[in-house]
Amino acid sequence: MTRVRSGHERTINHWHEQDQEPEFVSDPRSEPSSLLAPLRKRFDDMVARIEELVNLDSGSFTAEGVNRVADLCQARFQASGWKVKRQRHRLEPGSLGPALGDLVVGQRVGRRPVADGGRRLLLLAHMDTVFDEGTAAARPFRIRGGRAYGPGVTDDKAGVVSGFEAVEVLCDQVGFDDFAAMTLVCSPDEEIGSPFSRPLIEALAGEHDLAVGLEAARTNGDLVSARKGIAAFTVEVEGKAVHAGVRPAEGVSAILEAAYKTVAFQALNGRWPEVTCNVGVLQGGGRINVVPDRAVMRLEVRAASTAALEQAMAEVARIVTTTTVPGARAQLLWAHRHVPMERTPAVAVLVAETQAVARDLGFEVGETATGGAGDANTTAAAGLPTIDGLAPVGGNAHGPDEWLDLDSVVPRTALLAGLLARLGSRKIDH
């Protein structure tokens, strides 16, 4: 039996725990259902914390808003006894890029060292959303029909709160410490490909044994065992500007060349299994009486396997260097790239472990692959066995009706906590 402290109270928008009276619960590794009672007591406070985060605008390029979320995360880390580090985003001299929010990382250290079989577990959550400043005021957190709504409610503010709750219930209320370390990353830029936080996450991946992504479970509760890789590009096309009515034959239309390339890029869809390509932005020209001498294209390629992604990227490069309009030129510029998170044998073990915990909690969970990429791709690419979708259930991410299933908050947080307990001192073969 393991000692647990309960009876804790919080006020809305307050992230500090109160003193708790001790109780006794079963070992969460063998009886994860023992986690449900303490989490039910914390439910109202979990929802209040999610509400607080949702009502803060934290679009990836709204650095001030992201840092308000980072302030709350840092305060909670410090108040609850985590080791905490905060790294500020600093622009290189002469850089034209926007300033991003800070990265905040907290860690709990257990009593079992790595040499004795203790595992180091890395949890991945992100504080940024896709929404512009002012969205939270226009569509604040609200509850209707058992669901919570608001910008970022499920992607990924419920994931942030769930990560804190799972680790703190285990360590503080249950007193579980049979692990080497649990590290929670709160990143500021996942929605734009993690240009700032990715090198730091890669470094952390080298210091841990397993990674757990706190993106939302799928709408049917499925875990995410594989994610497509993504390569994003900008293509700049140059032509020759002349008067469109007087000397059209002397001009070189960059827009026409970009149109041919668009057709060629779109033809990559399905050329290899599960490969998609999308030209999402096409801009060019300035006046209708001038043959356009410049066009800019922005596109992405997604693939389920590294081999297919490499093939598709090579074909993108070939299309860029092949011109159809005589005299046109083009160059390929990188935006960002995520290697696919593939379902390896080690991932299959993590799925089986998670499903066993779910059954002990009284429900079943499936698994699926998804076309979205994220920080779990980064840890997987670094060779770290990674599973994702461990946060509560939600849907319509990035849209005006993004929702969180409130009935899933307690059981999914118990699932996460139970999985962390099982993985804390068990070697995973891979």
C-alpha cells in the first residue's frame, strides 16, 4: 500500500496546492484504478486550470501571450517542488524572424537510479495555439453539453494540465517514486514546427528512455502510435517583367511557371502510399498590365515513412529545377521538416502497456496513425520510443468549434499516470 494525501482545495486561477491529509491507496502499477478517486477530487480544479489557460491568447507568434502561459507553468513547477528551467527565445543578430515565447521544462527525480533499472520519462506538451490575438476574448472558455470549448482547449491546453496532474498525483498524493526521472516539456512553438524548441527537445531525448506525447486522444479515444513526417518548402520563381499589352512575347511569366509547378506538385499525391502534397500559398504579380516577374509558392509534403518522405522531397527538388516556361528560374528554400514517427516494435510495446492500464481502469483504447506532425516526431527521430495521444479526448482542433470531452479528463489523466507508474522502472525492449 502507498500513502496518498487528499482533501486538497484550490481557488480558480490559483495554481498552488494546499496541505493535504494522508490516505492509503494501492500500488498504481498493479491497481491504476486507485488513481481515479484522487483525480475525481481534483476535477473541478483541473477544469478551472484549463479555463485559465484557454482564456489566455497564446498563438505561436503572440510571444507575450505564450509567456503568460509560461509564467503559470513555471509558477506551478516551482510551487509543487519540480526542478524547473526556463529558456528565453533570443533572435540572432540581424534576424528578421519574430520573437517566440519561452520554453519551460520541469523535472521530478525519483528514488530508483538508471543503473538499478529506473527509467527517465519525457512528457511533451505545448503552450502555443494556432489562433490570432483576440480570439480568446471573442470565444472564451465555455461549457455546453458535457464539452468545453475555446481556442486551444484540446490542442494542447488540456494536455498541459493533464501532464501536471498525472505526475503530481503520482508523486505528491500517491507518493510514487519508483522511477529515475519524469520531465515535462512545455514548448512555445509546436504549431509552427518547433523552430526554437526542437534542438532542446532533441537534447532532452538523448537524456531519456521513453517519450509520451500529451496531444489529445482521437475523438474515439484512440492513442496515436504513428505520425506522418512533414517537409515544408518555399519556392521562389523568377521571370521577366514587360508591358503585357505592348511586348507580351518578350516577357517571362513567373505566375505561369508557378502554375505548371503547382500541377506537378499536386500530382505527387498518392504517387507513393500515404504521401500527400499541398500547395497552400501561391502569390505573384502586382498589376494586370505587367507580365509578372516573381511568384512565391509555399507547399508541404507529408509521408508515413522516412523512405517515402525522402522520395517525395527528391521529386519536389526535381520539379523546382525543371522549367516549362522558357527563361523562368526557381529556387527551393526550406521552411521546416519533421521525420515520420513510425510504429516500431518498441512503440507496439508502449501501446500494449497503455492498453493494459486502460483495461485495469475499466475501458478499452485503440490506436491509430495520423497525418499531423508534432514534437513526438522529434523524439521518435532521435531514436526514443514514443507514444502520443495520452491527453483527454477532443476534436475539431484549429477550428472555431474545438472541443474537449470533460468526461474524459479524469480517466485519461488516470491512464497517463498509470502508464507512467508502469514505465517508471520497467525496461522496454527495442
